[in-house]
Amino acid sequence: MRAAKKTSRLGVFHRKDILFYCALMAYPVLQFVIFYIVVNANSILLAFRSYDTMTGAVTWVGFANLKEAFRMMTQQLELLDAMKNSFLAYFVTLVIGTPLALLFSFYIYKELPASGIFRVLLFMPSIVSAIVMVTIFQFFSDRAVPEIFTKVFGAETYQGLIENPQTRFGTVMFYNIFVGFGTATLMYSNAMDAISPDQVDAAKLEGAVGIREFVYITFPMIYPTFSTFFITGVATIFTNQYNLYSFFGDGSSIQTYGYWLYVKVAGAASQSEYPVLAAVGIFLTVIAVPLTLIVKKLLEKFGPSED
Amino acid sequence: MQTVSKRLKSSETRLSLLTVLLLILLVLYALMLVGLLVWAFLTSFKSQQEFRVNVIGLPQTWVWNYTFVFQMYLYPVFTEMGTQYVGMGLMFLYSLLYAVGCAFTATLVPCITSYLCARFPYRFGKLIYLIVIVTMVIPIVGSQPSEIQVAKFLGFYDQIWGLWLMKANFLGMYFLVFFGIFRGIPKEYEEAAKMDGAGNFAILFRIMLPLVRNTFFVVMLIRFIEFWNDYQTPLIYLKSYPTVALGMFNMANTRENGLSTVPMRMTGAMLMLLPILAIFLVFQRRLIGNLTVGGIKG
């Protein structure tokens, strides 16, 4: 028994344990190496290559793709718009969606009237296909809402909320917040359920009830879960499509980077279009990484204490 | 005991201004959501002629659009032999193969990897944990063209089994969910099994996996729904195997006569919505039950 036991820098282990560990760890590690490390390394290399459309021959073009990507990102109206909308959409969902998700979770956690039904309803849009929800919402906004307005406000003809360019962005944002409570509410309310009732009772004796209970007890106790969602949310600023492809296919007048990149990749006639997209991706990663790390540091520094 | 804790939880909070405001908001939310779905359901029973004059009311004449849409719900697949049309039956089969396979591999791999990291004292496990955290925090943008190239190189492109393998990674939130559970299982379970002569595989399959089977089931169900509803991955990676969701996307954008009307589109939406809604209503207690995730350190 002792002979089989070895001590190394890895710690105390058995040979059989090592074999078992390696056998089961082999596939996940290989998968990670291929579909994360190789894919991302290839993506960086792609930004320095060019493909001949006719022959598919590869040539190295130095920084040409990066220069072109930079020119597009700083001069093309479409991409300037995409940058603005990516941040704006993130900000809107953060400022409106996140507090609502937290407060709805609080309502469910406190098991207030009909909380069980609300929990199911808030989660329901998450299980329905985006394309189904969008199709229903889009036609409701464009056909049923004008009809309702006409019935309520008089005989005037109203334009649909998606059809109308002035209300389009706001309606799409409303939709994203409307269907976006599912996972967050689920995770927040489950985390709230784990709060010790003794702590809540002790706080109540000191007058922490209602909004004070939420601010001083509940929120600090679920802060780790909240910060996880917050940080991973920042990481999606340039990848979130905000359902634009489901709403408009490849013809949206509203652009975000997540949408723009998907449309370009899905519509690429050949791989000759990939290098510039990979170069744009590098620039966006260079912006997103420090931003995410700064937000993470700020959340750690200024977050509430559990004490 | 449970009743007492329930009473403690809700007492004093019940009538505050905050909860009344939240109740109003939640009632509005519920009315809107149910209203949307009811409107779509009712519209699916209207003819186009009736819909033109009766957009929001009950159908005056109930029309059965479902058979027509089921038969016309076709997706064009472009092959070397020309364009072939895939019907809804085959799309359901592709959806099942894609969603069940991907859900299984995408649940099994984080489950097993987190087990190894949580229960074995090797430093490599800490590295894997760190990788999960770092990849959650550090966003990589625009790597899809590269992923397509790698998938094509490996022969995974346009293959359902290829996507099973591509989705079988340990990265993401569910690794942390399983990790938390495996960490919380007392060591006595393993020690007792070892005393009875159980090996590592027996401990994993007879003790550990049964202990997490509820969570495994819930995660797999969530992922199944996610893959069943996903049309963007099949649009790029499964051009020869259109799924129902992709068919719905095609229908939502079609200009084809007969299918491009609002009642027909709502019928298509209902055909796709109803099976998932049924699964959700059956399993909703388990689905929205016990998943928790903590903070990310590192």
C-alpha cells in the first residue's frame, strides 16, 4: 500500500488514481486545446493572412488586415453605429434589467403573493426559442399594438413599434429586457434562498425590513452571484446580438458588433472574407479584456461586505 | 418547521411599498407575456382575410392552419445534386439528434471535469478551475471564422456528431455549479466505498454521479432547450441538417405565398412552441429548483 503511494510536487497520490484522472481528463483537455487555444491562435494568425478568392491560396499580408479593420471601425458609419449601440444596449439592459431582475428575485425569495406563478412566467421566455418569441412579439408590435392604439385613442392610423424607425431601437431594447429575466432571476432567487434565516431575523430585530432588508441583508449576501453575472455580462458587450438577427435577418438598420460579426460570418461567400473579421475581433478583444478586468476590480473593491 | 420559516420569510415584508410596486410590475409582466402568447395562439386559427379586419379579437371562424403549415414547412438544402427540401418530420429528427446529443455531451464533460477538480488533490485541477474563471471573465471576440476553419479541417463541419464534440467543453457556469456540489459531498462517502473495495470508476458511477443526478438532469434539460431553440449554430455549421428552429427562422423570413401571412407564421410559431412549453410545464419544478452559482475569484 505504502509502496504504491508516492509523494511528489503534485501531492500524495496513487498510481491508479493518476491513471483514472488522466483517462477522464484527456478529452476535456484535448477539446479545450483544439477549440479554445488552437481556434484563438488561428484567429490571431488569420488576421495576418489573406486568401485568394479564386484559388484559396494563402499569403501573409502583415498588418494590412489590422489597418483595414481599424479604418473600418473608425470611419465606417455602420461600425461607428455598432460601437455606440453595443455600449448603449449594454447600458440600458444593465440600468433597467439588472435592478428589476434583483428585485423580482427578492419578491420570489420572500414568497410574496403569486411568487410561484411569477417565477414560472419570468423563466418562460428563456425556454421559448428566440425566433418564436421574436416572431410573435414583432407581429404583435406592428399589427396588434397599432390596432389597440386606434381602438383606445381614436381613428388615427398608428405605425407599428418595430416598423417605426423612431421607436424601433427602444422596442428592441424593451423586448430584450422583457425576455431576459429568466436565468438571472433563477440564480438570484436560489442564492437568496441560501441566506440563513437567523441572519434575516437578527437584522429584522434591528429594523431591516422591506427595502432596507434588501439593501442591507439580501443584496450583500448574494453579491458573489451578482458580481459573477455582472462581470460575465461585461464580457458580452461585443458578442451580444440583442436578438437583432431574429428580428431583421441580415437586414437590420440597427447594428451592434455581435450582430454585425454574425451577419458577416453567416453571409461570407468564401473564407477570403474571414481575415478582416478576425482583425476586427482582435481590436474588440483588446477593448473588452481590460474593460472586464477593470469592472471586476471595481466590483471587488467597492462591493458590499457580507459582515 | 417549513411553515414557520416561510412565515418568518414573508412576515413584515408583505405590505411594504416596495413589494406592492413589485407586485404591480409583475402583474403587468404576466399580463403582457400571457397576452402575447394568447394573441399568437388565437391568430393561428384565423384566415388571412379575417386577420385583415380582425387583428386582436377572437376568431369569428376558426380555421385549422396546422396541417397546411406542417406540410409546407420546408427548408431548402443546397447540394451538388441540386436543391432538396427537408420537411418538418426530418427537421424534428435533426433537432432531436442535435439537441439531445449536444445537451448530453455539454453536461457530461463539465460534470466529470468538475468532479476530477473537486475531489482529487492535484494542482492540475486548480489550473483547470483557473482556466474556467479566466475564460468566463476574458471575452474573446470574433473567433468564429477561425472555429469554422478548424471544424472544417477536422471534418466536424456539417456533421451533427461534429457539433456534439465541439459543444463538449468544460468551460462556463455549469462547471462551477457541479464543482460546488462535488466539493460539498463529505469525504466519508468515498472512504467507505474504498473500504468496501470500490475503485475509482465504481465510486464515480455508483456513488458520485447518482448523488448529482438531479442537477445533471436539470442542467441537461436547460441545455437541451437551449440547443433545441438554437437556429444560429445550425445556420452556420449544419447546412445539410436543418433543425426545426432553423425552419422557423426560414418561415419567419419567407416571402412565399401562403406561408408569409401573419396567421400562418403564428401557426408555425405555435408548432415550435407547444412541445417545449409542454416539457417546461411538466418539468418546471425541477428546472427552476436548485441551481446556484457563487462568486468568481482569481
